[in-house]
Amino acid sequence: MGLLTFALAAAGAGGAVVAAPVVLGVVGFTSAGIAAGSYAASMMSAAAVANGGGVAAGSVVALLQSAGMAGLSGAATAAVGSVGGAAGGLVAALI
């Protein structure tokens, strides 16, 4: 593993962890709840229709809403960092 691979993997991991809360807010998962008229609102509507009127606990929409309101947990931060690091490593392998 070369220095470039290590640098891009580290940049990908750090960038993903920093970007995740911003991206959640942009799509509508805010600290005040799901923003009206947003992509998150349409996801919540589709999930509620598919589930007979409510969003199921533990569903993707519920997890994203929780992350948007309270921030990422330690496990979620590790997962996002791992995916970002893998993406950075993949970019380095392609260069």
C-alpha cells in the first residue's frame, strides 16, 4: 500500500464523516425533524404508505431521521468512515 493510497483512504474516511451530517440536512433530515417538501418528506410518505400509515421503527427513514436529529452514533460514524475510506482506497487504486 503506497502513500497515495493511504492518503486518499484517510481523506475519504474523514471527508465522509464530515459530510454525512451536512448531506442529511440538505436532503431534509434536520435537527428539528423532517423538513416539509423535502426529499426526506417524500421518503417518509412512501414509507408510511408502504407500512399502512406509519414509519416502522428501525427502517431506513427512521434511522436517517434519528441521525439528522441527534447526530451520528459512534457505530454510524465508524460505518460512514469505513465506507469513505474504502471509496478513497478505490480511487487510489484507479489512479
